[in-house]
Amino acid sequence: MNEDAEEAEKISRLEEELGHRFRDRVLLEMALRHSSHAHELLLGESGSDTSVESNERLEFLGDAVLALVVAEALYAVKPDWREGDLTRALHSIVEGRSLADLARSIGVGEVLQLGRTEESSGGREKPSILEDAMEALIGAIYLDGGLDPVERFVRRFFGKVLAADAIRVERHPKTELQETLMAVEGEFPTYQLLRDSEVDGDEQRFTIVVTSKGKRLAEGVGRTKRAAEELAATRALETRIESSESEY
């Protein structure tokens, strides 16, 4: 089997896993085109059409569409939940790690179009790249077939965690730290940006410090500011627990 035929077979298997055959193949190709590859094409290094687009816009759309479909499912199965519980459940279900694991399980990494640098640095296994590609694929499915195929996709891969008796909500670390500090010190924590590598996709791009009454509590590092803040809050809570235990 030649290289093109092998690639076509992988794409066909991916469509089977997604439960959707694309009518517009351009959408599928775009969803699998990482910005590093699009950049190389724009520089003319591949000798291809320079009017290409990366999967970033589809990623934006797919993130919103997935959130809509999962939010509607949560709304239906948890009529007694308040907005905060629904929001936390939504985030836990569609978090990056879940999407990256899903992308890995259905072979998305095998068919990604990456630039040479990302290819050589193991980009096909990077959680951030897999997460973004999964969101882009969902966006492409929506544009190609509407909400119905996206809903089928969600039922297929998220059905178990969306079952009414399976959904559990863990308290958000930022909320817990806020409530803890307000009760003990009468003040909300403050989050400050210490460093930003300004490199898109960098798993350690943002470094955030959380403080209370001018006292440094903990630091967190993450690909997004939100992830870094959550890690800082988690570490601050762990430090408080350890301090409390040491007093006994």
C-alpha cells in the first residue's frame, strides 16, 4: 500500500470513529491542519497553494458547539441543579484532558498535518494539539452536517458521563479557596500574572501567583491563565491543609 492510500485509509477510519462522512472534504482537511503546517505552506516551503487556513477558527467554533450540546444534555438530566453546578459539570466533561484522550483513542494524531518542528518534537502526542484538533473536528462536523451529527457524536462518546446518575461535581478550587479565605480572613484571594512566554500552545505559558492580604500563597503554571489560576488555588488549598495538620 502506498503512502497516499495508507493516509486515505486512516482518514476513512477516523470518519468511522466520528460517525460522520464529510461531504465537504475541505472542512475535514482544515480541521486536521495545525497552524505550524499552515505557516509552512504560507511561506511556500511546501510548494502548495498559499491560501490555506489552519484549524484555529474551526477550533473556536467546535469549542462553542460542543459546549452547547453538552450544556443542553446537562440541563435536561439535572433539572434541580443551579447554574454553578451545571457550569462546573460542563467544564469537567469537556476539559482539555478529556478531549485529548478522546482524540488519541480515535487516531486523530495519526492524520494531523504538522509543521516540521512540531513533527520532530512529538506534536502528534501533545495534549494541547490533540485537544485543539478534536474541537476543530467538532466544528467541521457542525458546518458539514449541522447539530444532529454533533449530538450523535456526543451521545456516543460522552453518553456514560452524561447519564443522570453518573454526573458528579467537584468543587472548583478557586471557589473553594475564595470561600475558605473569606470565612477565615474576610478577604478574597488575588491572582497576578508573573510570566507569559507568549508562545501559543506552550504547556507552561502562564505563571500565576495567588496572594491574600499581601501574603504569597502559591504559584500555578498552565497553558491558559485559567489553568494556571486553578493550579495555584489547588496548591494554596493543599498548603493550608498541610499547615493545619502540622498543628496537631
